Amino acid sequence: MAEPITVDDPDDPRLRDYTDLTDVELRRRREPAEGLFIAEGEKVIRRAGDAGFAMRSMLLSAKWVDALSDVIDRSTAPVYVVEPALAERVTGYHVHRGALASMERRPLPAPADVLGAARRVVVMESVNDHTNIGAIFRSAAALGMDAVLLSPDCADPLYRRSVKVSMGAVFSVPYARLDRWPGGLDEVRGAGYTLLALTPDPEARTLAETAPQHMERVALMLGAEGSGLSRRALAAVDSRVRIPMSHGVDSLNVGAAAAVAFYAVATGG
């Protein structure tokens, strides 16, 4: 157990892991390079620890020291206690949850390892919005998808916003990043998966008609908000599938569409 340390200098080098959290470009480069990610809020911090991620440090307002005392007791990582105003100066935003933890990243598994242990896989192409990444992971965990594969240009699932929106689901769903796109889909098909592209195209078959719940192995492909799947990705799939729409609505945002499709893949509903 580390004794909590009160810090009153926003430039204290011990707080470096938490600086400029609102600078997306800086953090997107820096965090993977330094092997860290930020968990925000009590539930997410606990879930990161339960998933086996090692803690580098914690940044807490005083009221959270008691609430997280069991986590502190189990860790040797330093715990820095700060006033809310100082936390805001360090991070660049109001930390209304009052609890942050810097965690160690782990090496990602190879796609082959993820594919070998799964039956229902999500494949994302160019999903670079962190909120959408988090929402998709949360739905994948809740609705029985076994794993996620990311194209090379997808956003980082361990970026703070992604982790927060997922409520820690990014820790429970195995994922890997494909090195080639769309060439990496050959490996998915080679592992015995049927590739289904989710699209608003009215010419596509409905999920009910496709009956993915009866397929031995399914890889459901999702594209970015607005642009959807690329032509090259669509050319590589086995079938195009859609969600039937009513009242003149032609599409859902990718997070909502993913949840509907995941349920259909798992149950046929």
C-alpha cells in the first residue's frame, strides 16, 4: 500500500501522466508511445484493475481516497491527492468524477489469436470517433460479441473518452489491430468466418433474411459514421446486410446500428 501524497503544484513532474488530457492529438501520440492509458471514474478504475492492468499512479480528490481505499491497499502505485481546481489545471478540464488512474498498456494479441478463440467478431473500418468506439465496445460486451478487430486507422480503444463511454467494456472484449486493409480480411475469412458488411443500402439483405445467428463463425463489419464502409471493404465481403427502417429514416448512427446488429447476430432478434 502506498501512503497518499498531497500535491499542490500543478507543474509537479510526478503528475505528468495527467497533463493536457484534452489535447487529443498530443495524447493520441503520447499514450501509446509511453505505454499508458487513463482510466476515469471509480467504476472504470476498478474494472481496469480487475482486468489485470497494472497501475502507474492515481490522481484523486480527497473525497475519493476513502471510496477507493481497497484499490489503494492492493497497489504499490503512488496516489496523488489534489484539490479539484489543481486537477483541472493539470488535466485541462473539470474532473467531475474526481478520480483518475494512469494504467500500463499491454501488448495487443495477434489477430490470429483473437480469431481462434471467438465465433462472433466485430470488424471496424476507419471508426475514428472515440465516443463511437466506446459505445460499440460496450454494446459488443453486453450483446455477446466475442472480439473486435480494428483497421489500421481506427481510433484507440484505450483513449480516455473511449474507455469512459464503454464503461470499461474495452477491458473485457479482446481486440486486435489488422496490419493491412482490406488485405487483412483474408486472414478473417481464412479462419472460417463469413464476412457480413452492415450497410444502409436498400439492395442489401436484411439481417433477419441472412440469419447470422445460425452461421458457424460471423465477422460483422462496421464503417465510420457518415461515410460507412469503403468500396474496397464492401468488395471483400461475402454478403451485405441491413437493418430495416421505418418512417423515412434511412440510417442510424454507427453506435446504435451496431447494437441492433449485435443482437441480431447473437439471437436472430
